[in-house]
Amino acid sequence: MLTVKQFTFSPVQENTYIVYNKEGDAFIIDPGCYFGNERNELKDFIEEASISPKYLLNTHCHLDHVFGNKFIHDNYGLVLHIHEKEKPVLDFAPSSGQMWGLPFENYKGELIFLKEGNLISIGEDELEVLFTPGHSPGSICFYCAKQLFVISGDVLFRESIGRTDLPGGNFETLIRSIHGKLWTLPEDVTVYPGHGEPTTIGYEMANNPFLVHAGL
């Protein structure tokens, strides 16, 4: 049984997730902690809840989703897992930070590349990798079929979708990803997005203006 804990960090209001089982083993997904107090908040929760982080995962590597990668690696010794097509995005993140007035020290350690269909497990619980490009070249989502939730990164939001005007973004590709991967999930699947509040697949199918108007 997995519990999803959400934090909202940085001036960009990015959602960071700790997903953990009853034994306390955990995935840390998209650590966006930028300021010292945010990193302390994350660390304090891990200590107080007796969490044992096992995996560091990025849905994609835009700067707001990778601010805390190095912090997590330095404190818990975790290797970063991303899709191979996100490596150039990760490498560019510090330059993007300078442009946005948010300088930071990037993760520079080993990378483990994830692919469509990979299963990542802690105990009896697992997340399935869904390849969902469009917002960025190697965007992925993490789907828990047993508990009917998906960590969607910036692919799908409540009544919105990820922007596609950044390098490597493509609107048609994003729409195909949502239609081909997320719309095939049960309608009662909870969507935990990279920004904003959770939603469900069924709600977005009926109400998301970007997708209803696209005929999806």
C-alpha cells in the first residue's frame, strides 16, 4: 500500500512527491526544493515519518523539477533515474536557472535511464513507466495500477496541459501522448500533477478544454 505525500516548493510552485509504503521505503519524485527551509521541510518529514528513500525519479528535467536532485543524492545516496531523452534538458537546467534568476547546483552523478514499460518496485508495490513526450522530449509518468494513481509531471493538469513552447516541446506530440497513454487508463485514476491540485482521468476527459476541443 503506497501513500502519496505532496510538497509544493520554489517560486514556481512545483509539486514534489514522496511515495512510500508501510515499511517506509520510498520513491522521491521531482524534488523541487530550492530554498533551505524547503529542503529542511523535506528532510524533517523523511526523518519524522521514518522514511527510507530508495529511488530518485524525475518525470522530466526542467529546472523546477530538478532543483533538489543534488540535495537528495548528497543526503541519501540515490542515483537519478530519468528517460534518456531528458539528459540534454538536465544538462541545460543550470543555464535555464540563470536566465530565470534561480541559480542552483545541478546533479552531476550517475544516471539510470528508464524506458516505456519499466517497473520500479519497493516491496510489493510498483510504478510503471509511461513514455509521454510533448512537454519535453523525454517526459514520463509513473503509474500505479494497483492503487489507481499516476504521477503525471507536467503532461496533464487539472483543466490544463503542459506548455509546449520550451525547447523540445511539441503540442501535437503532447496531445498524442495524453490520448495514447493517459486516456487508456481507468477514468477513476487519480492524477498527481507537477503543478496545482490533483484531478482524475475521467474529470479531464470531460472537462479539460485543451483536450475536449481537440476531440479527445
